[in-house]
Amino acid sequence: MAADSPVRRPGARRSTAASPLRRRPKQLERAPALFEPAPGGQGGLVLVGGPRGRTRAGGPPPDTAPATTGEQGAVVVPPAERDGGDPLVRGRARQIAARLAVPRPRRDPTARRGAGELASVPYREGSDDIDLDRTLEVLAERPLPDDHDIIVRERVRTRRAVVLAVDLSGSMRGERVRTAAATVGALAAELARDDLAVVAFWSDAAILLRLGQRIEPLRLLDELLAIPAKGLTNVGFALQVGLRELARQPVRDARVVLLSDCVHNAGADPRPLAARLPRLDVLLDVGGEHDLELARDLARRGRGRLARIRHHRDVAPALGKAFAR
């Protein structure tokens, strides 16, 4: 396992020009859909999303559905495919958790919304102290900005918020999916006292856990394994979902952790979105085809770290270094 420190040096000006991507991603004919587990779903894991046809486990993922309807789209995974989980993956999760030592954020018992330390966060209603340098940096990447592209300074509570974005596209089958699921289970257990969101993505995405919800590591692990690894890879949409989640609960230590091969082959260029995040750390799965150049660029623009993952044993030290500020 090799880890790369952030590329940007103190005082250096960061280039905002985006060179062409090495791969030309497919331009999607429709906007990607965002799915969530249905409350009280019967008969297995059910993901519901925007208007779409209904797809069962073993069939194509939602992004390849042959038609559209006015119904709520769903991916239904029968309980027979989930009961008991995968012993190999659970074993890997325990191994990762045993070696995982994520430093705790600095304690500040007085910090709460409206108190605590000043931080640069995306604009939300009521904020008026604009961080001009960060805002100009973001606007250089976004010719048509929206409200969240305005970066403001406000006092936030010193609790950690992490969005874990996990690649479940067709290129992440087999051992790669097992490593990804084990990572989710271990990190969820480690961050049980923090705010954690888990986003699985392909051409579309599914939020398996939102910030502020109760963390159940084994349930997350099993639900991740229940989603078929198929379809194209839309890294940009995963980062967009992560940005929206972090904007809901601004904290001093907020980041997205991306676990992917970074073979981005669907949707818009993800690099401008990386620059808009408070921080982006990239765990690059190099066990098969991967895009090291894009992974490096995403980590650089996201002011985070890049770590190359060849085996599940590489995950714990990579996460430890990523969270060591």
C-alpha cells in the first residue's frame, strides 16, 4: 500500500484549469437517480428513488432499466441472498477494525452551532460572512454557480462528519466488492460516535445511511453486499450527493472518503466537485483496472490524501493516515 500526501504546498497557487479526462465518459441521457432504503421494506432490501421502472436483484441496475414509468423505482433484494451475510467479508471487516486507529477530533465541550471554531462551509440560509478566497477558488471551477458554491465563515460544532462513497459499478465486482463492504463495516464501527453517511454509487447512487442516523455496522455491510455490482461509474454524482449531505450539517472536521477504482466512465467531470468539498480523501482500488491520474487529481483538488489499496489489509493504515491531520 502506498499513500500520497496532499500535492498542494503551503503558499503555492493551485491551478484551476481542468485538462481533458484520459477517458471520455458517456454522457447520460437522463439525470442520475438517488435511491434510499424504503422504511419498513418487506421481502428484502428495497431501494426507492425517482420515477423509474421496478428492478429486482439479479436484473440490471436502475441505470440500465429499459423503460420509465410513473412509479417509484426500486431494487428489491430477496432476504435469501442476505441472511447470515458473507462470512469472508465479516472476517475482513473484523481484521480491518482491529488495526484501525482513527484519531479523534480535538475535544471542545463548548462548541455548538453558533459557537466553537470558525470554519469555511458551503452557504446556507442565515450566513453572511463570505470566505472570499475559497469562494473565488470554487467559482473558477463553476461558470454557472449555485448557492452552495458560495463559501462562508461560521462557527460550527467540533464533531466529525464523514461521507463514505463506495463504488459498486460493474468494474468493482468480486474481491473488490468484498473489500469495499468490509471497509464500510469497519469504518462505521470506528465512527459510531460521529456523524457518518454511506453512499453506494454506480451510474446512479443510493444513500444507505444519512448523517445523524443511527449507525449499525453489520446492517450497512449486509446492505452494501445486497446491491448488485453492475453498471457504469459516475464518480461526479457520488461527490455531488456527498456535498449535499455535508451541507446539511456543517462541522469543523468534514470530509468525503471515496473508495473506487476511479474509472469514471459516465456523467460529468468529477474534478470541479472535488474542489467544492471541504476535504476529499481517495482510497484507490488498484486490484484491477484503475485510473491513478484521476484519483491523484481528485485528492489534490479536494485537499486530501490518496492511498492505493491492493488488499483489504491496506485499508486500516490508509484510513489512519487520511484522518491524521
